Amino acid sequence: MGQLVSDQEVRFYDVAVPDWPGEIDFYRSMAIDVKAHGGIILEIGCGTGRVALKLAQEGANILGLDLSPAMLAVARQKSQGLSNIDWIEADMQDFDLGKRFDLIIIPGHSFQFMLTVVDQTGCLDCVRRHLTLGGKLVIHIGHQDLAWLGDITRKQEPVFELVGEYPLGSTGGAVRKWTAWSYEPGTQTASAVTAWETLGKNGEVIERQEAARKRLHCVFRFEMEHLLARTGFEAEALYGDFYRQELQDSSWDMIWVAYQKKQS
């Protein structure tokens, strides 16, 4: 099954997880036809509604699915007053919603929480059963940097590195995020331990907490292509960023757009 998030990640998610460059405009463009004929969008791994809320605020009908009740509680609070968005707690590799969707999106590398082939094909099989004929699937995953994976494999012990420091609004303080990575080549699994430091107005560390280890599968290009084909999908496009540029060796991300193969 998927992995639950820590209390610290729920608390600081909206502060420390920004949109990817061009991301929301990309999803807006994918949602145009869906909105035009009154269709429905499903976001899998919606978290606190970072993507779903923006689409709903512009008129899209959308359902957000996530395994974390704490994340969904934040999403529900943020979406009060919007009648065109709903939330459901479910595991992304095993769900049955009793309806079909015109667009299904899995943003923010969430598909990489599927650690095994059974997990991955379970998720994609569920997606296929919930997609309308002619509907589209978008999956956003990381494009693996082999040099970086080699570096974190060779380290005797994971080393915490600063990810960023983010202001906490009216409180005058900030939160600092640190992550220590390791990698298991045999299973293509990257593991991350995240530490959160809450800072006072003068930059002093008030509190430091470490979250439980989080594990992500490092999906490579042709592995993803084979997974899609195995589960009845055809890849329509593969981009190296949300501006629809071709995938390059230096690309940090892969954005896959797929549709169901026609039954012969």
C-alpha cells in the first residue's frame, strides 16, 4: 500500500512544497476539454489539494484521492464553499469509486510510492478501470540522475542536506527542511529521512523533529513505458518538463500523457 505522511509533513506541506515551474498551466490546459463538456477530473495523491484546488477554483469538477486522513482534513478545510470538489480517502493501488473520469492525474512524483511491480500495476489497473473511453492519464515522476544515485549509494551513512528555508507568514518565524537520502540499487529504492526545524523570529531553532523514513521507487524511462503497455495504456507524449519540452539527459522530470489502448 502507499505510505502515510508524518505530522510534520502535514503541518508544513503547504509552506515547503511549491508548484513545479509551468505545472499548473499544464494541468489547466489538460482540463480545458473536460470542463467544456462537464466532465470530471480525478487527482490521485492529492495531499492537501495543492493542484486540485487551483483547478476547482477555475471551474473544473474534481475529486481528490489520498491515503492520508490528516492531509485530506487540511484539503477539506481549504475547499470550504466550493461545490465542485470532493475528497476521498483511499489507497492509490486499490480503489473503486463507482464512476469514470475524463482526466486522471498523478502529480508530484506520487506514483513513485508504488515500490513493486504489483503496486505499480495495481495502481494503473485501477486507473484504467476509472478512465472514460478517450480519457487521458498524466503521471509526473522524477527523471533519475545516475550520478546523484551513485553518490548517495556510496555514502556510509545518510547525510542531512538543507532543502530550503520557508517563512511561516504572520508568525515571523520560518521552517527549515533537511533531507538525508540513501539508495538501494537492487530494488531501485531511494529512501529519505526528513528533518524539520522550526525557527523563531531571530532565526533560533525552537524545535527539531525527524519524520519516519519515506521510500520511493526510482522509475526509469523504458520501465515506465513497459508498465503502461502492460496495463493497457498507450503513451501519447513524454515531456522533460511542464513546458512540453522534449526529455533530455539533463531533465529533472518526466511527464507522461497516456490513453487506453483500443480493444482488438
